[in-house]
Amino acid sequence: MLFFIILSVFPDFLVSQAYDKGNLVGYVFDHDNKTPVPGAVAKLRNITSGAIYESLPSDNLGVFKIEALSKGIYTFGITTPLGDFNSNELVGILANETTKVSISLNPYESMVQSAVQEVLRDQAQPENQGESRIGRVVRYDPETKEGEVFIERGVIQLDDRVRIQGALTNFYQDVGSLRLGENRVRRALAGENPWLLVKGPVQTGDIVYVVCKKGIIPFFLTPCGIASIIAGSGAIMAGIITVTDKTPVSPFAPTK
């Protein structure tokens, strides 16, 4: 009886409840971007509320769907029978619309996998505020504006967010260029000395930290690879969302 009273007195109530949500349809492919991955489960976390949503396993075509998502921006990960994959990208959900994305799963090499896990476990410690110390500056070339960094542990990769801190230095930047000797590389591991293009002068002994992407801890601290959006309407690229460098970071977001 109460339901019918609400419906007659507030006819727009149920309409607003039904139309303030959005949906996500995803297609999960192997690293070749063509082979569907069945049995993949997408996990989404709303970066504002912390609410977590989970899809049913993808079908034989690699398709999954999550309905009734609140409007907002979400971080996500994909878990499969072969392992877990974090994403460095975000997905935007609009009310009354179905967002579609195609996702490619790219496994790490074994050495890279363990190094990434080391960095993520550091970042997840509340006292580290989303940062992991990976090395120190050993030399600076003012002509090329590059700093040589000795990688003590973990890994540094292109597009990583880093902080360089010392007695006279303290700034954040994204890694846009790495080289070992004369060779351009995508990443450098413990024991290597890559040259990093830096946005300002650095000093010998400055500490280099890798900062969690966009200030958000990924879903999985022991991922076997990366989930990349290769097509779709919902990808939120770097620069669209701003998370300040001083934003407190906690991996223990509330769930609903």
C-alpha cells in the first residue's frame, strides 16, 4: 500500500531512481587484441564513494556487463583464471547511458612481475602515502636535462608518476623518457642505471619514488599483468581527472 501511495504522490520518484544509473559493457581480449577471454571478471571501484562493483564472468565472446552503476569515475581491474590484471586507466560512467570498452590483457615478464609487485606493496602501506622508493640520483647532466638514477629495488617504467626529493629538490613528474646507454627503453629494473629526462635540476643523492597512478591504489597488489583499454567510449585519460599530490591515499576503501 505504501508503494502505491509513493507512486501516486511522488510520480517522479521511481523515475529518478531508475534513470540516475549507467551501465558498462566490456569486451576482454588477450594480448593480441583479437582472442576473446572467457571467464574474466571485471571489478570497478568508484573513486569518490569507494563503492565496489563486480561483473559476472565474461562469456565465450569475452563480453561482460555491469548494470546500475552510479554516475562517476571508476578504477578497475580484471581477474581471470590465469591471474589478475590492473589498469592504469579510469572509466567514466554517465547516467542513463551504457559505456562500452574493449580491454586487452598483457601479462608481465616474470622479472617485471615481481618488481611491480614490490612497488605496489610499498605503495599500499598507509605510512607510505602511495609512494615506493625505487632509487637515487647519482648524476645530473644540465645539457640534456637528464638525471642518472640507480635503481635500488622495484622497477621504473615509462608513464610512471615519480617524485624526486632531496635537500634542494622536491617535485613530481611523469616519466616520458628513459634510456640505458644510447638505447631508449620502456623500463629499468633493480641494479640498472637509466637516464631519466627530468623537469628540473636534480642533485646527487636525491631520492626517487614511484607514485601510485592518479593517487589511487590498484585493485591487485600481486598482478600478473596490465589491463589496457584499446577502444571504447568510457576511457578517462591522464589530465581529465586531477588528484592533488597531497591527497591522502588508502588502499582500504569502503565497499558496498
